[in-house]
Amino acid sequence: MTAAQGTRRTRWAAGSAVALALLFAGVATVATARGDAADGKQPQAASAAVRAPATDSADAGFARDMAVHHQQAVEMSFIVRDRTQDEEVRRFAYDIANTQANQRGMLLGWLDLWELPKVAVAGQEPMAWMTAHGDHDEHGGRSGGDGHDMAGMDGMAGMGDMAAGSGGGFTAHDGALMPGMATRTELDRLRKADGKQAEILYLQLMTDHHKGGVAMARGCAELCTVKAERRLAQGMVEAQQSELDAMAQMLSARGSEPR
């Protein structure tokens, strides 16, 4: 297979996965809206209108930013599946691609449901919602309203330092728009690597990616107001923490470690 064919295959596979995820997410978001409306004993249209977040809300910001973050994880996972024959890494990469494509579809589906743009408005930095809403204390000390304990979460001040544009924080560069995202240079290295080298680089890049994703998901679990989105964010935290442990073990088995 040529490099061009491999790139087309990766893009086709990633695009197909996201398309399917969007299809399923459309059903899920409508079902969620109906369920929430029934709980509130309000007509569906009126209930959705009341609960639709603002464009600059934490809910909308998280949905947009995490959709971008997830898309790169899907891309990296499909790349490594073509660069190694190791079944453990290939299965792990497929699971991440499948899970994050599905979650990305849900996030974009919610933005559609709320009739909000899927891309940030001009001049709005990625993760700006974390600093803009980080001083709100309406959710401080709560259990999440859905059974999730928020007591163990990091302080919002620490999350604010992760946001782009904040003093001493992350600055977008070489295609990496948010903390944890791989640069274009790193993605090119992954595309050219083979075998064990590709496995180690993928696991290291995905470890960084998960750490950035966990910080952002914690921000939504603390700041988002839509219960279904908060539950999804908390689920991301728990699942990706488990995957971070698994990747550390896989790196150790290959004589390496996280960067």
C-alpha cells in the first residue's frame, strides 16, 4: 500500500466512523430531549428551548472543543492500526477510535439540537469556556445531581491554567490547538513509524492526549449545566483514567514510559 493510499484509507475509515456516530447520536439526543421533557412535564419543544445553552456557555464550549480533541484521537488510532501488526495495540486503538467517534457524534448532535455553531466564533480561543465560567460557584461542592461525586476533582484554578491564551498556559502551535493534542510534526512521525516504534509513539501521544482530555472533561463535569453532558464528561474522566493506566503498562512492557 502506498502512503497516499494509506492516508485515504485512514481518512475514509475515520470519516465513516464519525458518520455512523452522528447517525446514532441523532437518535440518542432526541431520546434524551424527550426524556428530559417528560421528567419536567413540559412539551418537548418548549423544554428544549428553555434548556438550550448559550453559544459561549461551558456546555457549548466543551462540546465544540472535545469534538475537535476526539477527532485527532480517532485519526491517530487509525494511523497506528496501519503501522503495526501487534494485536494488543490494534485492539486498543480500535476501541479508542470507536468510543471517541461515537462520543464526538453525541457532542455534535447536541450542538445541532441546540441550534448552535459547531466551530468557535471568530476570536474565541479553544477552552476559553473553562476560564470564562471557572469563577461560577453554582455547582461548587455538589454531587452532580446524578450520583457522581465531584469532591475528588481538581480545583478550577488549575484547570484555568490549561486553557489557551491564559497567562503561562498552553499556546496553540503546529496544529496542536489544545493541551494534549499532537502536533503536525508528531503526526507525521507516527505515519512514518513502524512496528514497536509506532506502538510506543502512539501510546505516548495518546497518553498526553488523554491527560488533556481528562482535564477538559473535569471542567465540564464541574461547569456544564446539561445533566446528560455532565454525565458524559464524568464517564470520559473515568474511562480515560483507566486507559491511562493501561497505556502505562503497555509502554512498560515495551521498555518505555510516558513522556
